[in-house]
Amino acid sequence: MLYDNLTINEKGHLCMAGMDTAELARQYGTPLYLMDEERITGRMRTYKSAMSGYFGAGSLPFYASKALCCRRILELAKAEGIGVDVVSAGELYAAESVDFPMDRICFHGSCKTKAEIDYAVRLGVGFFICDNAEELRRIDAAAAKCGVRQSVLLRVTPAIDPHTFAAVATGLIDSKFGLPIPTGQAREFTRLALSLKSVVLRGFHCHIGSQIFDKQPLCDAATVMAGFAADMRDELGYSAEIIDLGGGFGVPYVESEPEIDIDDTIRLVAEHYKAEMSRRGFGETAVFMEPGRSIVGDSGLTLYEIQDVKTIPGLKNYVAIDGGMTDDPRYALYQSRYTMLLANRAGERADTLYTVGGRCCESGDMLGEDISLPEARVGDLLCVLTTGAYNYSMASHYNCVPRPPIVMLRDGKSYTAVRRESFREMLACQFDDT
Ligand SMILES: Cc1ncc(COP(=O)(O)O)c(C=O)c1O
């Protein structure tokens, strides 16, 4: 099995966290997202202790809530004492709704509207991760209006290739995010921040990409950030207090992808970063990181019921499921790979190749091609592993398909964190009375 929280019971059913997933599908219906709560909190704890242990005091992980913005996960992050990274007023609202401590929130995003900035400043959000000069001026004006001085980190692009898929590489020189170091724009950005009265420059941020397995680009980014911090000290007399190295640790979706040892990777990056900083005469700085996928990704799976099985002789076998791109658009967007199995026949030999087609009227609505399964039958439960990140949070109502529920598993019990949407809820904004 891909993960150690997955087992097969005597009925041949797939179990997660010791619970029979076929039973859970019967109880809650399909499509269904299941999440292993203990695995999520375990990851939060690993990040928190590794960061304070290896990077030192004040260092903290901020859960990137874009991976799965769900109030229950935010409550877990709050209880575990880690921070949260939000990228919109909506994500900030979700955090506010669970009374998340504002001083542990980073407000991200490459295009924050004035209304969003006003809202976040009014709430007293801990840090803005500022993308560009115009935005910085808007933050300064909003803070001045509120009579506060707003902490900001500047997002800079270190021009590092993270060796990941192009669609999730974000630290290249021509990235849409932040301002590049090599062109000198990051220096001018810093100069501007230092000249504004109502922002307090606390440091610099970078995020080179997502689904990264190779430690070298993470160390390279740390080197570039240390060099940039030293340049800003030497050229502008500004000493950064905080360096944010972003998120991006990969999780294995298929057997051929390695499992990252989070603690060991942070240890290695921290050793490298601290050596680079001290070589440039810096004392200890706080380091932030923003893991999303590696906190929730492999804690989730999705169950679908197979509605139809279709064979086009000599060409293809299809299974049609009761979900697809509306609850998981990642294959349609990036041709993402997944491990799939039949949850109700998990012990059987997977010797037939299938294309998994979603329910939408859209040729691109697929979850995978050439997927090995036992010979599939109508009513079987298709399980897609590793759907905890960028699934529910990317879900849509295309074809008026309501979003599935999220059911959490903890201590041998299950509970609903997000209930199944009704048609009425899906159309709520189209009725006059809501
Ligand atoms: C700025 C920033 N931080 C953190 C993340 C989280 O990345 P991951 O889920 O790969 O850890 C992202 C993802 O897009 C991001 O853009």
C-alpha cells in the first residue's frame, strides 16, 4: 500500500486509519472525501517541532490553506499552534470564523484587491506577503487609514528551477508571482518598503514551486535568499528579521515517487540556510515555511461508485464514476497521476487497464488513463488516493454537480467536517430569500 495508514481487512475492503472505507461509503454515500485526522495533526507537529528545533526561536510553519480550506483543518492548525497562510479574503474569513489568532496569519496572493487589503488590515492580520509595488502602496494606505503599522514580507523570485511540473513552478525569473532578484526589481521593492510610513518591513519571502522532491533546489533558494538579505543589509542598511522559504514539499501519488522525510529535509535545509546566513555575518533569523500538500495531501482519499463499464473493442475500457473534474480537476488541469484501486475488492489482482471518466459532459473530464484495476463491475467503489490537497479546494459546480462531503476519521470513529451540499445550497445565491 502507498501509505502506512492503509490496510485491507478480512472482507478484502480497503481501510484507512483502521476504518472500512466501503462501510463508510455505504454510510455517507459517494462521492466521498475521507481524511485521516491523526495523520494531519502528526504532520503539523512534525513541521512545528522541526522548524523550531532546526531553524530556532520564532520559526513557524504556516499551513497553506489553499490546499484545503476547511474550517475543521483550520481548527486543527489553531490547536496545534501553527500559523495559516491565506490567499484571499474568503480564506481569511474562514480563519476568522474559527477565531484563528490573527498574529499567526500570512496574507498571500499575487492580486489582492483594495477591499481585501482593507479587510485584512482591519482584522489585524499578522503579515502581508506583498507581491508588487502597487500592492505595497495599497497596504500602506490601508494601514495609514486604520492608524496602524502593518508588518509585511516582500515576495521575491530567486530564479530557481524547482525540478517540478511547469504548471507548479513559481520561482522562475519570469514568474507571475513576486519581483525578481536578478533584475534588480526586488532591491527597488525593498527600497520602496523602507520609504513607506505605515508598513514595517519584516523580511523576504520566496516559494519556488510545488510537488518538489529534490532537496537541492530548496537549498539553492535558501542560498539566494541569504545572499539577497545580505545585499539589502549592505546596500540599504536593512537587516531582515524573517525569511519565508515557502512550501512545496512533494508527496508520493504513485509508487515511483519517493516519500519525503519532512524532519530530515527541514534539518538539511536549515543547516544549509544557517551556514549561508552566518557566512554573511547574520545572527539567527526566524524562518517561516508554508506547507500545504504535505500536510493534508496523503491524508485524504476519494471514493466513487462505478456507474457504468464500457469497452470499445481493441481500443479502450472505460469506467464511469459519479464524480470527476468537479471534485478533482487536477488530471484535467495538469494530467496529474494517481494511484487507484477498488475499495470493495482491494485485495484482488489489478490486471485490466481502464480510463476513468468523470460524469461531466466534457471529453477532458477524466481522473486517469491506463489505470490498472481488477475487472470492474457496476457498483464497485473506485478509490483515488492522495486527494487531501487541491481537490475539495478546487472543486466546482460545473454541470450543477454539488460538492461531496468531507468525513474525518479519528480514533476509530468518523464525523462530518463538511456536509454534502444539497441542490438548494448549491443554488443558494440564485434564490431571492437567501
Ligand atoms: C506562496 C505559496 N506558499 C505555499 C504554497 C503551498 O505549496 P504546497 O501545497 O506545495 O506545499 C503555495 C502553493 O501554491 C504557494 O503558492
